[in-house]
Amino acid sequence: MTVRVGIIGVGLMGSDHARIFADAVSGVEVVSLYDADVARAKAMAEEIGARSVADTPLALIADKGVDAVVIASPDETHADLTLAAIAATKPVLCEKPLASSARECLDVIAAEVKLGKRLAHVGFMRRYDPSYVAMKAKWKSGELGEALMFHCVHRNVSAPHFFTSDMAITNSAPHEFDIVRFMLDSDVADITVFQPAAAAKGALVKPVFMVMRSVSGALIDVEIHNNAGYGYDVKGELVCERGTISLRSPVHSEVNGALANSIPVPADHRPRFAEAYRLQNQAWVRAIQADTHLAQGSSAWDGYAAMLSAEAGLRSMAEGRTVKIAMDAKPRLYA
Amino acid sequence: MTVRVGIIGVGLMGSDHARIFADAVSGVEVVSLYDADVARAKAMAEEIGARSVADTPLALIADKGVDAVVIASPDETHADLTLAAIAATKPVLCEKPLASSARECLDVIAAEVKLGKRLAHVGFMRRYDPSYVAMKAKWKSGELGEALMFHCVHRNVSAPHFFTSDMAITNSAPHEFDIVRFMLDSDVADITVFQPAAAAKGALVKPVFMVMRSVSGALIDVEIHNNAGYGYDVKGELVCERGTISLRSPVHSEVNGALANSIPVPADHRPRFAEAYRLQNQAWVRAIQADTHLAQGSSAWDGYAAMLSAEAGLRSMAEGRTVKIAMDAKPRLYA
Amino acid sequence: MTVRVGIIGVGLMGSDHARIFADAVSGVEVVSLYDADVARAKAMAEEIGARSVADTPLALIADKGVDAVVIASPDETHADLTLAAIAATKPVLCEKPLASSARECLDVIAAEVKLGKRLAHVGFMRRYDPSYVAMKAKWKSGELGEALMFHCVHRNVSAPHFFTSDMAITNSAPHEFDIVRFMLDSDVADITVFQPAAAAKGALVKPVFMVMRSVSGALIDVEIHNNAGYGYDVKGELVCERGTISLRSPVHSEVNGALANSIPVPADHRPRFAEAYRLQNQAWVRAIQADTHLAQGSSAWDGYAAMLSAEAGLRSMAEGRTVKIAMDAKPRLYA
Amino acid sequence: MTVRVGIIGVGLMGSDHARIFADAVSGVEVVSLYDADVARAKAMAEEIGARSVADTPLALIADKGVDAVVIASPDETHADLTLAAIAATKPVLCEKPLASSARECLDVIAAEVKLGKRLAHVGFMRRYDPSYVAMKAKWKSGELGEALMFHCVHRNVSAPHFFTSDMAITNSAPHEFDIVRFMLDSDVADITVFQPAAAAKGALVKPVFMVMRSVSGALIDVEIHNNAGYGYDVKGELVCERGTISLRSPVHSEVNGALANSIPVPADHRPRFAEAYRLQNQAWVRAIQADTHLAQGSSAWDGYAAMLSAEAGLRSMAEGRTVKIAMDAKPRLYA
């Protein structure tokens, strides 16, 4: 069965999804697109051979020829569109964030619980990245013992002009919040946010440095540096009882030239996580074909958890103190 | 248009191809399989959902429901089956070698020239490997100047019991012979083969060390070590006028443990070249949809060139001297 | 002029110093040794050809044939012996810590200020380690802009049975406290100490994770992990405005074997910092010959600063809060 | 006992030796210098505090205040000065080459045999380089089995204007010829020299690629590339039965900047082999103090062996064929 997918929003992320499905995923066809910018939707439809452009997001969701929906529209629309897809009992892959608040995430969860079925997945694609997968497999092998600490780093070349320290926590950090829970198999208990006194010269956003404790007792630290200057770089080291495991970014060649031996660092997330997106989207298609949810992927519950960490992080930064994180009781559906 | 593929031979390589098409390639459906071992063909058909198992290779090729053919049957059948596919004007992806001799390769070339169309591709998938592609792109950027030398290494953990030094040249080295021509944009002019006095203890196959000169004037050396013991490892360094470019194998994580910092080396070619196979097969499907041949992939002519190098290598090893390589005039079809 | 050195204490550190002077430093002769264990002192004197063994530390300091003194006796003796050497106007290289408290460090400082001469150096040898030196030089080159964050890691294989979390801060961390000030050219303003809930299994000492702010506004984090299991490992990454600089440990060879590519990690600090000790001790000899103090080395003031950080760290760990660090006014002597 | 050293020739190499002894070696004093350029000798004497400048090389050798001699004068003087030092029964450290021909090396050997004592060492300092030492130790541990192949690379940024391909073999390659014998514990049986068709643009010296067979049966290949453009780089990989060992150059820091992660490559041999020179010279001083020869260092016999390889290499390059190497019978003195 070929899964017929509709994509809502074909900006940066939606276009990438469209091309990934069209160029590198088996068993899927992108059949319909929607974008507030109709010309953009039409151009993308032509590029990938999608047969229709929908008039509204809800029309796309309602389309009988559409089996499943990708939501890549502006953040504030995510919750409502996800709820609409659930109402139509269609699987949905929603770009992060799932909603604008933890409160709103609970609405999505409630809808799924009522339906008795998990239909929503959040696009925390790092769970499919081979480096994180290898890290978790090594830890789970037991060879190195229990996880004690997890050092994480997220760096961009530069932040857009409208970026703020708040957004470092609500926009960049959620990938870290999710992968920390995935890696440690544990929720986050509390968070303390630090910042250096100064941003990089001319930059409006200071780095954010967060120390978290997991419920399982591990200590986590995360650097979010949106103006790192040199490249897009994601690092991680899991410190266990008898050794450590570190992520390696994809590197295809090294060069000796001009008194240096060097490897390239990418300018954005694409080269770093292309494989993660491909594998996530392929797994999503396979899960739809098998009428099941993604065991490894992020559920609505995971979207809620990431949002809670972000909200606690904001409070910690504002108030200069450690903030505890209290989660609702987890519905059996997400066990 | 979904390309309907038939696969002849579902042993090691054929099974890999079947799964790659089924799990990770867009726009393709594996519809028919053939294997001398019928049960094996049936099991694989079930696994990937192929609708039929053919009675004979020729029946598979003749099948009107089959648009294109993958040949992964025993080496001695490759030329005849490729000729049959060409006769049926169906695109064919033939695992290396294209034929049992350079002479026989010329028969395939003659058939294509007569038809006026390139239908055969040889599965020298390294041309799609991101590390070789990055190496060539860097060289072609001109930043480092002309290529002067190319150091190549191919290592397996251990050779099967029936392996010989001859097979190191005819079976393992062809991937090197092809990539050398691809990388340098030049044919090979001559070859000199060396061997150490001894193989690894208990091993029947000594390493083979080949020094070649390209028509363009570069010097190439290739180590083929089928009993390297420690892992599957392919290395390459292109030495240019102002610097060098080296391949990097895919590495996803590194571990600190027991007084060592280490990265894994794979036991076989799969982790090293998974991406190359996926990209080659995807490109092949796209080329069929566009009714063109693969610009980057290996043609029948390339299969002939690799075979010539292997035959010259055998002669050099037997006679202990440098052997010149003389190619036929290149038909315009392969320009 | 050959500098005639006396060494007080020839346990682990003192023996190392004796051998470094005897085997790898120019312009120096170790002439006298003292140890509470006389047999140990005699054996070492014989090994390196020192002409005498002193009856008491004070006798060694008073010896007219001794130009300069190394103090490597138990920690609680450091301050008094350093004061005695200053009273005798002899240069002294004191293993860390300089004293048992910041208060006591001020006594040493007062003695030097009264004398109007800096005679005491603290053995924070990392200031001579080529990797830290390269890091600082790169930062100072200005190419990467101002320093925003500094990530530091210190790991031992395992802690001795008597070790405690307090000692992680007072015994292991001082090298970090000193190098942070050296690297950033700034004092530490405050410190917040975290610990994971659990130590490594069977270990009595949990890792300690410290977040500090420099007076200059940078954010520093330091992991002290005395039971890291896998090896002795010191890491550092200085995050600047336009890039980062990381330390590299000395590595002389790499091995491919058994499905892994690996480099050795040492079992203790010696292979990591052999060069730092050699260069520090050579620089100390040169400074004595030139009748000056070590511009790059740690002064009594630096010993005081490191002690202040440790005392604040202890308080932060005990009270679970950020602790500010207030330094005395810096005497002009240390400008 | 302080060894009093005289240095003949204080150009590039002699100055380095003078400073190494003065700044980083224990138990030695440089007391006398000679150079054809008297001003240069005087300046260096002042810099390092040497008490005299000799009028002639022979006067320096004859000086009763000189215990041992370093020869760093022009190549053509090496043999005669070494013979003079042997005649004066003074230990001598001669920069490579030991003589201008293998024939002349045998004269030095004859003088030592007649004396019944090894006094001459050739400055093949790589035998003391920690990376080569680690490689040999790993091999000798037996863990990886016998050595089958040895890949070697020597690269300079650019050759001086008077350099020739012949000099690549006679001037640059001898370090490789010596280390190959040291590493494999075997002499070289034959050599085949290749060159690419072209040098780097504007360069007068093509790279030289040499394939050698050791008497023990291993296969060796050596790239000598004097116009590599990007830096000074020496590489080596020893391929054994169950794994490989590779050299690592000293690297103290790595930098992330401008879309690249890079480590520095030095512009000349100094940063690469500083430690090898220091350890060689220290070992030489220790051996003189103990009135013995250097077990690990290169003897006159080793100087002869390196010269034989170079002469055979020249013949192979000129005649385009494999050239066998026949050594004289080894005198018992060098057993």
C-alpha cells in the first residue's frame, strides 16, 4: 500500500519533507500540498509531482485521497491542525513544537486518549539519527554501566535578527529536551539556566547553558549557542560508570592544505541530520502501512514533555533559580 | 511512473538490492525475482512483497511487467544476461564484473553500440559514495591543483577458503580499478604488482600491492589485503599539487573505555557502503524514469576498463614485470 | 650557573620532580633530599646521584649548598615550609596546595610582600602544557574573538579509598581553578556545584559538576570525575565569539584491531602532563638563574585564588546554592 | 659527570643541536663551537654561553676540554671529521649522512672495528620519536602478529631551488631508509622507484615513490614528496597479520572556525621531531656518561645501510628497474 501524504506548509521544513518523501522514501506519494503562499505550494507541487494544491489546511486534512498529514506550518497552528487530523483519524507528523504551551499539548493528548489511538508524532528526528541511536545502543549494551552525566551542545552559525534568549530555550532547545529523555529513558526533574554576561559581539542572543537533573538521577548540561559563528554543530557525550560515549557528526573527507588538516563543519542542520529525517520519515510511512505508531519516535506525550522543560527553563532564566518540573500522570496509551 | 524491477539472483548481493529498493528507494517496485534456489527466491519475494518468482532468468527479462533488471547471479552468467536485457531494450544494473573477460565486455559494448543506447550499468557503487564524491568535488574545485598521486587501500577481515591472490586482483580490486578512473578522469596506462613474501599466518592469500600509472600521468598505488584481520576498511588519499584529500569512513560514535578511545570498524562492506548502494539505486531509478543513462555511474565501457586492468594485473603478478594496458578505441556512445 | 636544588618529600610527586631534574632539565643539579622515610630519601639520592640526605626539612632549606627548594611533602606542611624558604630568601616550587586554607595563603603572600620579592611558585604545571598554551595563544591571536564559555573535564580512572566529594573539589579541582584563571585572564566571581544522584557503582565519590562565572563575564563549567573508569583524561573547550579551541592530549599512535580503531588513554597523569612538568621545571631553573620570577607560572597569589575557589565550591556543595567569591586586594607585587 | 660537547657547524641543524643541549638536556655543557662563518659561531657561543670558538674543526676535536663532538657541517665533510673524532677516541654524533657514499661509510666502520669500539652515531633521530617507538613496541608486543607491509610518507612544504629528484632519494629518503630497518628489524633486499609524470606546477622536483622488499619478506612503500605544498608531514602505517599501527603527529589543539574543524600541520620538521631530537641527544649524553654506545640509536653500520639503499634507489630511478641491495658482511662489533 502506497501511503498518500499531504503536507501543510512548504516553507523551509515543509519543502525538505516534500523532497525527502519524493526522493528518498519508499512506499509513499506526496499527493497534496497547502501553503498560505499559493504560488509556493504550486511550485513545490510541480517540482515533486504532487497532484493537487489544497485551498485550506482543513480541506487537505479532509481530502479522502490523503491518508496522512505532515504539519510544517507556523508554530501557532500546530495544535489545532493536529487536533483536526486526529478528529479525521489520520496519522500526523507534526514539526516541533506540538503546541504553543504544555497546556495545549495536553489537549492533543486528551484527544488521542479519547480516541484510544496514538496518531500524532512530533518531528524530533534525532531519535532516528545514527549517532544518537549508536550512543543509546552502546549504553543499553551494559558494557559501560549506568549513565551518570550527559553533556550536550547545540550550535548554529548565527541567529536570525528576531531571535531572543527565550527562543534559544523554546525554539532550539526542545530537540535537546527530547533527546535527553530518549537517551536516558527518564523524565527531567529540574532545570537551572545560566548565561555568560555577554553575547558574541553584535549578536543579540547570548548562549544559554542549562543544567538539568533527570528523575533517574543523572546530571545533564546543555549549551545552546545560536551565534557560534563557525558552523552548525551538535555534540553529545554520555558519561557512564566505566566509560563514555560521544556522538560523531557525518564527515566524508578530510583535507590537508595551507598548514592545516581539516574536516568540514556544515552551515546548517541539513548535512548533519539528513539521514535522521530520511529514516524518521521512512519509519513513519512503514508505521502507517502497519497501522501502528512509531515505537522509537516522539509521541504527543513526548511533545508535552519537551514543552514542560522549555517552560521551566524560561522560568529559571527569568528568576535565576532552579525550577522543578512536574508532569501530569501519564495516560496508559503512552506506556 | 513507478519503475518495476526484476532481480536475477537473490544471494548476498541480490538480497541486499531487493531490500534497498523495498526499504529505501522512491519510485520503484520490485515485482519479480529469480534464483536457482526457488525457495530462496520465494522467501525473498514474500519478505519484500514482490508479486512473482520467475521460472528462468530469461523469463524474468521477457516479462512485460518488468521494466528493468538487476543482475546479481553468479559472475559467469553476467554477460549473457546483460546481452539478453539489451536485446529486450531493458535497462540493466549488473553487479560487477560485467563479464568474464575484457573480450566479453566488448560484446556487451558492441550490442549497445548497435542499439545506439546505453542500457547497461555496472554496480561500481563507490561512484555514489559520499566520501569519494566529496574527494572528487574537492579536487575539481581546483583549490589544491592537479592530482599527482592516489593512494588506495582495500581490506577485508578474512578471505573465504577458496580465495586466491588472483582473485584479489579479479574480484576485490575491480572496485579500485573503477574508482581510480572515475577519480582521476583518466584511464590506466600500466600496472606493476608486488606481494610481500608471506601471507598472514594461516591465510592462503597474500596481500597484493599494485602500482599503476594513469594516462594523465598520475601515480596510483593500491593495497588489496583480503586477510587484514581487524575489519573492513577502504581508504584513499589523493595527493594534489598543494594538498591532499582523504576519504573518511562513516563513524557514528566513539567510546572511551578500558584505557582506549575507539571508533568501530565494520566487519563487512555494508556499513561502509550502505549509502553508496542506496544512492546508486535511487539514481538508477531516476535515470530510467527520465529515459537516460547514469552520467555518474559505470557504463559497459567502464566495466570493460576495469576488466582490462585486472587482466593486466594478473599478467604482471605472474611475470613479475610492468604490464601496459591497451584499450580499444572508445565508441562515441560512451563519450 | 648550575642551580642546586633540594627536594622535600620524595613520595609520588617528589620522586617525579627528582627524576625530571636529573633526566631532562638543563642547568640544574639535585643536591639534597629530605623525606620522613629516610630509606626512601636515601634510595632516591642514590638513584639520581644527589650528594646528601637532609635530617630535617628546615636543615635542607638552611643548607648553604642548596639554592632553591621543591616542596612535595604532605599538604599540611606546605605553608610553613614555604614560609621558611622565603625567610631564607630561597626560591621555592611548592606542589599544590600552597597552604591548607586561603587564610594561610595570605600569610605566604604577606611574607613575600614584606620581602618585596616573589620567591614562591605553586606547581600548577598546566600553565606550561603545550595544549593549554596553544589554546591561550589561539585565543589571544584575536582570530576567534572574545571568550564566552569554557568547558572543562578532569577524569581519573578511580579514586583512592579515602577520597570524598569534598576532596574532588579541594584536591582535584584546584588545577582547574588555576587554569581557568590563567586561560581567561580573569578571576572567578561565583560558583555553583551540582552532583548526579549516584556515584559509579561501588565508588564512594560522585562526580562533581561546577558552573562558574568569571569576573570578565565568561561562563565556565567543570566536571571532576574521580571514578571515570576508562582512563586519565583532561579536556577543555574554549568557546569564543567566532569559533572554539579544544585541547588535544598527546597521542603517538593509533591501532586498527578487532573491529576497532583506537588510541590509548593513559592510566594516570604522567603521560598526559610529562611535558608540562618538564617545561615548568626548566622554566623555574631559568628564572632562578635570571634572578626573576616565572611570568607564566603560578605565584602565591594564584595559589590563594585557587584555594578561594575550592572553599567557595565546598560551601556551594554543602548549601546547594551559588556562592560568591570575594578576593582580598591584590598587592602590587603580583601585578 | 657533565659531558663537554663541541659542535662543528652551527647552521640550521647545528644551531638546533646547540639550543637543545643548552635548553633541554641534562648532564651536558656545550663548550666549543666551530663554523666556517666565524661570526655565526661567535653569536651562537654567546647565545648559549659556550666558552670558546674553535679555529678549525680539527682543533675542536683535539681540544682536551671537549669530551664529545657533534658534526653538523656540510655533508661532504662528515666522513673525514668522524674519522678524526674516532682517531681521537671521542664519541661523535654525526648528522646524516655519515659519508658521501657507502664505500666511504665502510671506512668509518673499518676505523671503529680497528679500535674495537663504536664511537660514531648517525643522527637518525626518528628512532627516538615517541610515535615510531610506540609503533615498534606495539608490533613487538605480538598482539597483531607479524609485519607484512609498511606504508611510509615524507612530505615537505617545498623544496629549495637547487633540489633534484636524486636529492629526494639521497637527502630526504635516508631517514625513511633507516627507520624502515629499525622498525622491521631487517635489512632492505631490493628497491623499485616510480615517479608520476609531472611535478607540482612550477616545482622542479617530482615526488618519488619507492617500493622495497625487506630481507624478512615485508613489502615497504615510501612516498617522498618535497613539494607537498600544505605542510611538513611524516606518516607511517605498519600492516600486521591481525591489525595495523599508524603514527600520530603531535597535535596540541584543534579549532572550530569558518565552517571547518582543523588541526595545525607544521611548516617544517621542528614541531614534528622536537621530542625525538631532545630524547636522542639526552640518550647520547647518558651513553657517553656510561661509556657505552646507544643501543637504540643509529650506528655507523646503520649509516652505511641507509646509504646503500639510497644508492640502489638512484640506480633504480635511472634504469627503471628493480635493484637488489647487497650488504657487506656485518662486523661483530655491530651485532
